[in-house]
Amino acid sequence: MTWVLRLGLLALLALRSYAGFSKTEELECMFLGYPDLEYDGFDRTEVLTEKNFNKTVFAEDAKSVIFFNDVEDDDPELDQYECFLQLSAQIMTKRGYNFYTVNTTKEVKLRRQEEVEKGEDTIHVYKDGYKIEYNGVRDPETFVSWLMDIPDDPVTIINDEHDLEEFEELEDDCVRIVGYFEPGSAALKEFEEAAEDFMGEIEFYAVVNSYWARKVGLKRVGEVQMWRPFEESPLFAPTSVDTEEEFEDWVEKHKEPVMVKLQLDNYFNVWRDPEEDERMVLAFVDEETREGRAMKKLLDKLADENSEHAGTLEIILVDPDEFPLMVDVWEEMFGIDIEEGPQIGLVDISEKEGIWFDMSQVNLDDPKKHSDSNFEVLQTWVDQIMSGQISLDDDDDDDEPPPPPPTKSGKKSKKEL
């Protein structure tokens, strides 16, 4: 994951002067595009250890941003992290947040307590007793914007048109869950407590009267539905699901959408290695072009028609216009021409390889006339992926010669390691 983190930092330019002052006084940060934005030189971060972590972070009314890292003092990335943290702190300490760092190499017990993987650099926000993980790129603008948008409560009660619009506008951005409850009921409380564990990842809403319930398609008290991105119909929770633990189990089981759009604030939650039984399909689609819009409609239908594969098939939708600095990196990584037009392939991010669909098989010049045939050929390709007929493992076997027999010394070949 380290190489991905470095790429995510391209939006941040850090320059260092060696004038012999303290660590923060000698740090010079320049943020492109904001000529009047300057780091004022004050250190607003503190180091937390196992001894002071709980009493600091979980103090009443505390709002804490904690950067868990294993970056050493002589690491060339240190200044980049410092610029990111210090400028974010300069803006957000005025709004009640405190910023801390935890060295996960030294604080092993603390790393395990907060469920941070060994060698991982991650940011947790602790607010009102909730822990929220930040999965976006490490630039101050994206992070501060995300931090300001964290809701005060884990569940938003839809009680006017503004709340309804907010719910509907998130249609393809994230997983949304909405339930119909009696106001102040025990079931609503259980729903709210379950929502706490998914803050920053899933948006939870509730309605507490029949008028707003009808607006979101709920008919009876106790009904809960999950809307996944790019799917036309929601999933309904079983009537037996009515406790915190049951809500959490149901959400955990069904929260993975078939298709998700890569964005700045979900980058590291999406751009990651797939699970062992998960196939990851990457689709580069410029929605401002005619071919891109036609391809996007095909992918919308593909995601909806393959909802039964949620959790085992993940289509990552990428609009290259939203990541201009990464286009050359991705083209070199996968050996494709993104600017030529839509591209879709089965990929392995760690190995930087993919099997790419032959786009000449679809007609995007007259998509209405060829909509059925276009979808059929794409669906056939997905079926072959899910059945194992198309596999990156098979591709590896075709490209590499068979391993040599073991030597007498008993040493293993590279293939066997």
C-alpha cells in the first residue's frame, strides 16, 4: 500500500529549508493554487503513547485527529506528512479538533487496540465517542472538507425537503441505509448505535412519520432498506433484524456494492487489494465524452443486473478527468491508453497487471441501436470472469515458463517462493 500512499500525496508539495531551527520552524510548505495560504510555523500536533491515549482521546467532548504511522525521523516522506498535518491542524484546531500522532512501530499494543495493521499509515477521527477512519488522499483540502462534513449524529432524521434532497443526492456516491421507526423508540436507538460503527463509510437515515416514510418508499414501522450505488432497487432487512448486533451483522453482510466510483475521499477504501474470493474490475470512463456516457449507461445496467455478485465482484468506476495527475501512472501501470476512450479490465492492483476487454466488441457510436448486443457481450465477459474462464492466474501461467525442477541443494525456485 505504501506506493499508493505516495501517489496520493502528489497533490501536496512540501519544501524544506535547513536553517537550523526547530522541526516545525524549519518546515516550509507551499500548496499549489492557494497563493495566500501559508503554514504559520506553529506545531499543533502532539505525540500520544499507550499511557496517555485513552484519557486524551476519550475525554468528554474531545474531538481528535490521530495519524497512526511508522514513518521514521529520517524518512524523506516525513516533511510531506508534516505539511499535511500541520496545515490541517492550523485550520481545524480553531474548530475544536486536536491533532496527534502515534508511532505504530513503538506503540505496538496501541496499534493493536485501535486495529491498525502493521506498517499501515492511517488517520482516525474520534468524535463524540465515535471512531471514524479517513480513507481519502492525504492533501489538506480534501481532508479538511471531509472533516467539516462529518455529521454530528450517526443517523440523520429526514424531516424536511432539504434532508430528503441530501439523501437522494448521495444516490451513486455511497451506500445509504434508511429505516422507519417510532420517534424515541428502542428500535431507533438500536439502529443509531449500529450506525456508529459505520460512520464515514455508510450514510444512515431514518424517518419517524408516515409522510416521509412514503417519500423514501417505506410502508411499515420497523422497515429498513439499503440502497447500494448504481442499483435500481433497495435491499430490505429481514423483519427479525431489530437489535444493534443484528443491524450490524446485516449491514456488514450486504454493504459491498457491485460498482463504486473512485473519489478523492474514498481513495484508499476503494483502491486496495481485493479479498481472496473477490474479482476486481477497473473501468476508466470519461463521462464528458459521448462514448464515455454510453459506456457509463452500460456499466450502470451491468452493476444492477449483477447485484447477486455483490461482495465477490467489484467494479471500480474511474473518471480520469477527476484524477489528471494519475492518468500517466495508470497507463504505464496497466499498458493501456486511457485517453483513447473507455477501458475496462480485470485487474490486480498489487501486481499492476490486468486482462483488458476488447472494446471493439461494443458499438458506442450508436449505443441506442446496439444497446442489447453491447450489454450481452459485456455480460458474457463478466460471466467468464465469475466462472473462472478469465483469470489473472491463468494469464500468469500463459506468460511465464514452467518452473525448473528443484536443484539438488534443495533451494526453491523463484516461482515456488
